[in-house]
Amino acid sequence: MSVTIPSAETPCPCTSGRAFSACCGPFLTKSSEAPDPVSLMRSRYAAFACSEPEYLVRTLHSTHEGLEAGEKVLEQRIAIACRKYKYRGLWILDSAPPDAEGTAEVLFFAKVYESGKDKSFVERSKFKHDGTGWRYVDGLLAEKKDLTVDPKALKLDTFAQMVA
């Protein structure tokens, strides 16, 4: 699989407005670990946009149900998703620090398209630190088409009320 890692000064695919080298680049190129859940979320979005399934699997928490299929199978499935969608923007809407069990949350809006059709969504993601770095545990997703409010106006508590 060919990986499309941007050049150092290219704008980061996570749409932070920073250069790739000053944003998600060090995480995707294995130079360092994301220092917090928001940075990990941004780098995972960038990894989807750059078609980097190895990074996406590497940053899953060991409890993630997708790992049951095996890492190589999961990488293949993710590679298909990377090719299937066009990633057009990421907005971090809210976040919460780790709770008593060490689980942190990030609420984000991802603008994605499939064959020109808007497939954008909001997700409340959970993260845990595994001793090496932050890892994605799981998430609760709501498609933009199913929301009755502007996705960018959501916060963790209002999102929870909408999907309850």
C-alpha cells in the first residue's frame, strides 16, 4: 500500500492550520507519541487522510474490539476505508480529561465524503494511556444527516443527550 505522507511544510491533513511537521507528522512518522488524547485524535484523522493503516492499528487500545480479527486483517479493512473516503476537515468540539478509570474523551466533527456524497459525522471517542502512549478505545458516532443541530455547536454533554 502506498502511503501519502505530506511534505514537512504542507498543511496538516487534520486541518489544524499548522504545518504537517509541526502537527501530526512526528506521530505518523513514529518520531514521537501524541502527548494527549486531542493530539492523538488529530493524528488518527490525518492517518486516515494519508492512508496510514499501520498507524491507525498501532494507536488502538489493546481492548479495541477490531483487534479480534488480527492486526493485518484490520489494516486491510482500514486501508479500504482510507481509499473509499475523502477527508475534508476535522473540528475538535470538546474534550474531557481522564476520569478515575483513566479514560479521556474527545468529541469531534469529521467532514468526509464518499463518491461526492456527504458522509460527515460527529463522534465521542474514548482514549486510555497504555504506558507508552494514548490509545483509541472506542467511539459513539452520529451521522451529520441524523443530527437536528449544527454539529459544530455540540459539546460532550449535549451530544450525550442527543444520542441517549
